[in-house]
Amino acid sequence: MSGPGRIPSVPGMTTTPTRRAVLRWGAAAAALVVVPSAGLAGFVWADAGRGNVGTLRFRNRLPIPPQLDASTGAALTLRSGESGLLPGRSTPTWGANGAILGPTLRARRGARVSVAVTNRLPETTSLHWHGMHLPAVADGGPHQPIAPGATWRPTWTVEQRAATLWYHPHLHRTTARHVYRGVAGLFLVDDEYSDTLPHDYGVDDVPLIVQDRNVTRDGRLDEANLGFGGLATTGLLGDTILVNGGYDPYVDVVTRRVRFRLVNGSNARVYSFGFADHRAVTLVATDAGWLETPVRCTRLRLSPGERAEIVVEFEPGERVVLRSWPPELGGNVLTQRLAGGDDTFDVVQVRAAATLRPSPAVPERLTTGVRRPAITVAEPFRLELGEFHLNGAVLEHGRIDRRVAPGSVERWEIRNPGQNVHNVHVHGASFHLLDRDGAAPPETERGEKDTVFVPADSTVTLAVRYGTHVDARTPYMYHCHLLAHEDAGMMGQYVVVGSGGVAPAHRHGE
């Protein structure tokens, strides 16, 4: 049976990886630790490298998703369609209110929002509001399935500051496939500070949802390695880059300064964003909102699920390309190669008008009150990232892994001892990065976040602040946001219990 707070049974779905899958993944992981034979190494090396630099012509105008005001009641219909991704080919895709991706939802802090999500897809799915602080029953994870033909109607009050959030499916075992087919979109939160930066949506405030795909010769999305194929222990890495669902894009700009909202919407690929001419950009926000003071940088690493907002200055008439440079992934040289660490991709060309309207400078102080909170829980939570498990266990639907107090701040010590790359996303909470391998984090990672990259053979420490919505029966998730890892069960569940103390152990749904 299904109901509030219960994950449904899905035909063919298991709660643990099969023995064959474990053996295959184990062999692949082992291959990342020791260098294989010269012949195999050469094949793997040649097969792993990807890039598109010099192949694009920037022939297509960047699609800008339409906006919907979620505070007046928004409707999303998930459906299948056809997209002209590559020249001369029609590609079957999924989307929300369209053939691929979905509209940008928007609401101000303090607003009461409602969204009617109707599933016209041929499969059960869900829709998770990634980064939103809201009650667990409205979170849209695997506990809120939407059957074909059904409508889910979550409502909540926006209780957080301005931020670039996003939505995507989150049903266990099918997340990678449903996101890959195209169901995703932005959810922008505004507050009293929002208008101090460029804010004309689609003009000087431009969303960039970056995703990689593989497309077959007949135009279909290649799903062959959505899980794990050969030595690809990250899941699928594509060689076709889409931005806002569009291929080979350019964007016209007419103002001196432009805010770009970067979203890594890929299944597994890690990007290192920076311009081809190495110009400095101004980082103004990370996952959960604005920094107190802006940071100048030339590279910005984002793993799947992470977001950032940058302000970029342009000269009249110039053309420059936003590129993803080879990201630093940790581990050995084979890890770096197989996980996409040697890949370089052009993302979008920016074309500045011959005359640019002036823009105000970025303020020296953007907002207040976002510094790291004090730890309130004495005992840290230690999380070890294994090969597709957390602390030695994969997700069990009926098991509650953790119980936390509302509004508490906890120290998380996350260790990745292996040669695979991972990251960690926490639902219903946000955090500050305290250190990487004992050293202070880079300035680009000192803002408030909800997703953190954990390179191979590394340790990160967080200060995690939980939300205040008490529900001892309906859990939030924490998990790796490399979607193949997530679907393999690399997830845990926690509940927020009342101030009366920690709830007794129970099976979820009892």
C-alpha cells in the first residue's frame, strides 16, 4: 500500500543492489585503485576523454524557461514530447508543461505557495524541491510518489532567503532516468535584497541549467550507461552539452553586467566553469543564497545538484565563451580520467551588443546574517561514503537512520576513503563547509549550501543546520547526488522530532 510518508512498491525494484551489480561495481572500483594492463589502460584512456571545443558554431539562441508565480498557484504537467536537440533529428524527451525541462517557478520569502503537479508520464514519478526548506510531506522525494494520471498538490510557506533552487524527480530507482529524460526546472526565491543585483529575468538575470547527454545516431537519448557500464563508476557522462534544454547555444546581452544562475543539472558530471579568456567573475551566491560579501574568481567547480550565481562584466561588441575546464576530482590519474576530470566543454557563447546599458556595480556587502552558525550538538555525525552505500548500508524504506532536533546545528564529518567521486545533498537543511582535509575551504565554498562535493580520498566537515518542521514519521533524505549512486541506494533517512527529546526507534510508516 502507499500513503503519506510511505514509499510505494515498484515492480522490479529492489532495496539493495543485485549480487551481479555489486561484483561489477566492485571490479570497476578496483580498477580505479590499480593501473590495469597496458592494453586495457590504453583503451580506457582513449575511451574516457571527452570534449567539444572547436566543434560548436553557437547557432541556436539560448532557450529561456518561462516564469510561473507559485504564490498565486502554479500548475505543472509532466509529459512526454519531442525535442529538436541536434540538427535534423527529433529526440523523445520528457518535460513539465513542455517537451523538455519546465518553467521557472518564483515566489518571495514569506509567501504561501501551492503547486499542482499532474503526472501524464507512462510511469510513476515524484517532484522534489531541491534546496527548499519545507515540511517533509511536501518535499517531493520517494515518499511522495505521483502515479500516472494523478495530481499531487503540495503547499508550504517560503521561509528562506533569496536563492536559486531547482526541482527534479526523486523516486527511488528511477531518478537518474527521469532526470536524464528532461524533467527539471528552477525555483527562484526572492527577498528584500533581490533587486540590488541584476534582476530582469532573461535579460540581465539569465538561468543556465547545464546538463550532458549522449544521443544515438537516430536521435534518441542513449541510456546505456545511466547505471554503471564497464568502468564508469560515476554513472553516465555525456559528450553533448545542453543548456536550458538547448544545444549549441548563444545568448545576447545588452547590459554591462549580467547575473548568470548556474545549475549543474547533470546526472554525474562535475563542471569547472570559467570563461575561455580567463576573465574574473564575481561570485554572489552559492546553493542556499547570497554570500555576505562577493568573491572574485576565474573557476567555479560545481558537482551535480550544486548551484551558483555569478555577475560578469562585458565590453560592447565582444564575444566570449563560457567553458567547463577539467575539474579537480581527487584520487589517482585513472580516477581523474574516468570520472571526467580531463574533459573540456564549451557551454554557451555570450554576444554583447554594440552598445551596452550601464549596470550598477556589485555592492561590497550583499546581505547579512549568513555566517556559520554555532554547533549545538555535542557529538558529531560521522558519515563514510562507500562504493554506493553510506556507513556500510544502502537505503531500506522502513529504516529511519537518524533523529534530530528542530533548528539544531550538527557537525558532520564526511569521509570518502575510496577512488570514486561522490557528493552529499541534505534535504530540509542547509550547511556551511568548515574544512576540506583539515584546511579552510576556498572562498568560493564559504557560503550557505545544501550540496557538497567530496572528491576521491578526501574528508570534508560541515556545520549542518536542520529545519524546524517537526514530523517524527515522515523522513527527509540525505544522499549522494550522483544519480546512479542515489538509485543504487546510497541514501539515508532522518526525521525531525519535537523538543520533548529523541523519539524511540521505529520502522518508517509504522
